[in-house]
Amino acid sequence: MNGQTLALTSMAYRHTLSDVSPTHRYTFWIDDAQEAALKELIERPGEESAVSFHLRQAIREYLERKGVTMKAERKRVAARKRP
């Protein structure tokens, strides 16, 4: 693979990531009991194995209980028809 191809591949990869994942990084501390409970949860069969999934879900439910409305996600643009 030459340098030009590699650069184009990297650009396409970055572009895809930005379109698919409009998220922001947050760093915060949790106590040992919360960490142990999250680890136990993700080890259960049939549960989502990503801690971040469970944290996002909990935040979403908390905001809904507090009556905070979240903006709807952007609608995806339909695929372009080619001639």
C-alpha cells in the first residue's frame, strides 16, 4: 500500500467514525461497590458486555425521570441512487 492510499483510507476511516458515533468523552470516578456491580452485570449471559452502554442507558433513564428532554438524533441521509 502506498502513502497516498494509506492517507485516503485513514481519512475515510475518520470520516466514518465521526458520522456514526456522535458521542463525547466524560471521565468520572465511581466507588468500588458500583464497579463490582457493573462487572457482575456484564458477566451475565445475554447482557451487553460494554460498561459504557449501561452507563449511557442509566443516564438516559435518569434524565427522563427528571423530565429533561433530549434532542432527537439526526436523521440519516438516504443512500444516493446511482445511475
